[in-house]
Amino acid sequence: MKEGGLPHDGFTVVEALIVLAISGLLAVTAMLIVSGRQNKVQFQTAINDIKQQVQQVINETASGNFPDSNNFTCSAAGSGQPTIRSVSGGGQGTNANCVFLGNVVQFGAQDATIADSYQVIPLAGNQSGTTVSTANPIPIDEITGTRRYNSVIKLSAMYYDAVAGNMTSGAGFLAGDSNGSITTISNGGATGGQQLSLYAITGTRIDSTQLGDMTSRLSMPLAVNYRAVKSIAMCFDSQSTDQSGRLTIGSGTTGGLGVTLKIYGGAGCS
């Protein structure tokens, strides 16, 4: 009779624990890899979506017409600032000596509960003006709207002309050429498609807690508040990866204003 025990076909408790530990580690690693890829896909989707949204506002503005609404009338006398009145069913045909100057998109400083949002603020102007400042622009609060973007991204910086110190929270797509001349108004009124130029609303920043800053700036028809610029950049950081993306608004390759996107491997567009 042979000494010793019979060989066994199963695992010892220690061996089983080792196998379970290795399997668990592999499972966690696989989950992290899949999750990381999903987060990157979500970031790519979100950053491209906000790029398309900004381009859509530009395209809407280029139509050259007041947004379709019957909630206000606009009138202007002499060369002064237009008067906006809230009405019900007023109709766009009741606007006297007013023109649609364009839209301003304002990011940041909205509401702490809806940080992933921006406002589209339409501007009316006096038809007698030949520049943005002499048209005496005024925001049309009655049709200002809030739009949302995906919360997986967060705006970390917004500045103009490629200088980080030139901070702003508003990008204006306004009628006229790059010198600020509003030819569509001086020759009889801005109706139909119009040339747009890019403006930064100075004295505003995305981390400001004063929501009224933008409204007051837009309501003061001073050239210093409306600065014609070559580009406005917005840096969005991913909330779940180390990626970031910079949207740059500027002259498009086929004319007009366009939006380009560059993705970075680190936060802060670096």
C-alpha cells in the first residue's frame, strides 16, 4: 500500500482565492478601459454638439430677419435708441425704423443651477445707424432664450483674438463688415441675408456672478462695449476625462463666420 494521500482534482482554498482575485482584477481593469472609452466618446459627442449649436446661431443670424415672434414691437425715432414694447400678437410688420442687428451668445454667469447653458440675446438697432454703435443697439429681452449643452463638458475660459487675458462672456454675430460699417442698414434696412462680423462684449467674463453685466453692456451703445475682433475662443474641459476642446469662432473657409474645433489631451486646452 502506497503512503501519502490520493491526488486531488480540485483547488485548495488558497488557490481558489488567488483565481478569484486575478479574475476580479481583470474584470475591474476591463471595466475601467470600457468606461474610459465611453467617457471619451461622450466628450467627443458633447463638444461636437456645442460646436454645431454655435454654428446654428450664426446661421440663424445670417438670415438678417428678426426671430419669428409676435411678443414685441420695436420703434425708433431720429437717431436714438429703439424702444421695445411687449405685446401679444404684435407681428413683425409693426417694427418702425428698427432693424435686426444680430445675436449675442452669452456663456457663464447665468444661474448656478444651470451652469451648462448659454443665452441667445437678439439685438435691435436704429435703421439710421451706419455702425454698430451709431445704430444704438438694444437687447430684446422678450425673445431672449436659454439653450443647454451637455453637462459632461464645462467651459473653463473664453477670450478673444488669441490672448488669454482678453476675457469675455459674450460673442456677438452682428451685421456689417470687419470695420464695423453696417452697409445693410445704410442702404435701406437689413432684410434677408446679411454679412456678419464678430464682436466681443468687453467688460464681461464667464466667472462673473453679476448677470446684469451683460444686459447693461449691451444696452450702452458704446464702441468700447462692442469690440470687433478676429476670433473668439472657448475652452471646454471634460468632466470625466483629461481631455479638453477649444472652439474658435472666426472667418470661415468659404466666407462668413464659422466654428472650428481642436481636441487636446490635457485640461485647459493644453
